[in-house]
Amino acid sequence: MTSSTILLLEALARRPALVGALSLYACFYVAAGRAITRPAPFGPRWLAALVARLLTWVMRVVARCPLTFALPDETIPPGKQHVVVWHPHGSYTAMCFMHCAQFTVQASPLTWYPGVAPLLFRLPLFRELLLLVNARSVAARSLEGLCAAGLSVGVQPGGIPEQLVADHTRELAVFSRRLGFVRLAMRHGMPLLPVYIFGESQAYTTLGDGGRALSAWCFKWLGAPLVPVLGRFALPWLVPVPTSVHVRWGNPVLTGPRNENPTLEQVEAVFEAYLAELRRVFDAHKDARPRQHALDSHTQGRPL
């Protein structure tokens, strides 16, 4: 046993309360592991609503990123399942997490369970915060279970590929060639509901082609999407740049009756309808932010 280990054990022995607290949390961490895919709320809903309001308050008052939003023109029937599809990913989805938690838990316009990277659920305490505001694993099995349980889910179709090419000087929507989010919605007969978060791309200052090359290198060799950015005061941290945030909801895009195995032509037809609604939302509201850029949408690098 090394001297450093002995010193650590002696320090812990002098703090039995800390050892007890850590042990209890470790047990809770293991026991609550299944919650990341469970199709049910995590924790009391009053606490979730309180945390969601607190996150928005911190972003609005402390970070100086005020929020406005506009709900869909069409009324969303209570209990009607949807696949919420939000754009853009940005460097770290800061605005989506901090500002949009209130939408997930307060049924505004519906209660939904956003899918996030499973890696994030490995972070102690942050995992519980995600679960409290309805975030669940974006793994296919998890999303299928949520949909089968009659719940609405949320996906960000660009994912890591979009994150790695994030650019504060342009608006980008990336889609995989398989269009898995469309297929998910069609399998369950759920409409697609687009959401665009104006200001997400400008939460951090990206570092151009060099920064994107470094992001790709980190992901290739470390397996983590580490995007080099500058935040507030031009410092390399995750406190965002003060900016206005405008969340704009589109109208539902119907996918037809349940279709367990849609053809490529059927999938592409629904995707084209979805893309048209996304562009409508973007063009209708892009003037909410000064100097808003045009929307550049790609399917794995192929312009649409």
C-alpha cells in the first residue's frame, strides 16, 4: 500500500460523515442506474419544475441570455404523442439544457422526454439533474421503450457529427443518411414537431477550421466530443457569451399510420415535409435575432 493511499485512508477515517454520505450516494447511484431508460418521471414533479425555473433564471439573470419563445400555431392535443426534434446542436447544447428544461416538465406545449448522450449519465449529480428534467438515454432501445409506453420523446438528429462542426458564424442542421428520427416516428405513427433554438449556435465562440480539426482529433482518439470554444469574457470555459435566445416551435408534421418497415421513398417523403416545415419556422423567425444567418442543412455533408 502506497503512502498516498495510507494518507487518503487516514483522512477519510477522520471524516466518518463524509464517508457515510459518499457511501449512500454510491448505493443510490447504482440503484438508480435503470432510470436513464425508464419510461416514468424521476423524482417529485414540483422539484423538477423548480429546478427548470432555476436553470432558466440562472441563464437569464446571471449569464445574461434572456429567453423568448413562441409555441406552435396549431394546438397540441393533450396526451397526443409526438417526436420533438430540436435544432441546432451547437457546441454544447447549453441553451437547450438551461432554457428548455421548462418545456419538458411543464407541458409547454407538451411533456416530453429528450434523448441525450449516454455518456452524460456517467457524471455524478449531473446525471440526477438530467433525469429530473426528463432527459433519458438517446439509445435506440431507450427511445423505443418510451414511445411504446405512450410518451413523447425528443431527439437532436445532428448529434455528435453536428457538434463537431459547430460554428458560431452560421446555422447548421445535420441529418444522418438513415434518417433514424423519421423512421422512429413512422414506426409509432407519431407526428414530428420541429423546434429551432435561435442563439444556441452563438452561445460560444468557436475557433474556426483549426478548432473543428482539434474537435475531430479529440473524438477520434479520446472518444469524447470536446469542442474548443471561448465563452464569456473570451475565456476558454463553458460560461456562455451573453446573447438573446429565441425558441420557436413549428407545427406537427404528420407521418401517417404506424408503419413498422417504411420504404426509403416513404421515409424521404416525410423527411422532405419535415425539412419544409423546419425551413418555414426558421425563415419566419430568423429576424428575431440581429444578423441571423441562413440555415444550412446537410445529410452527412450532402447539401439539401
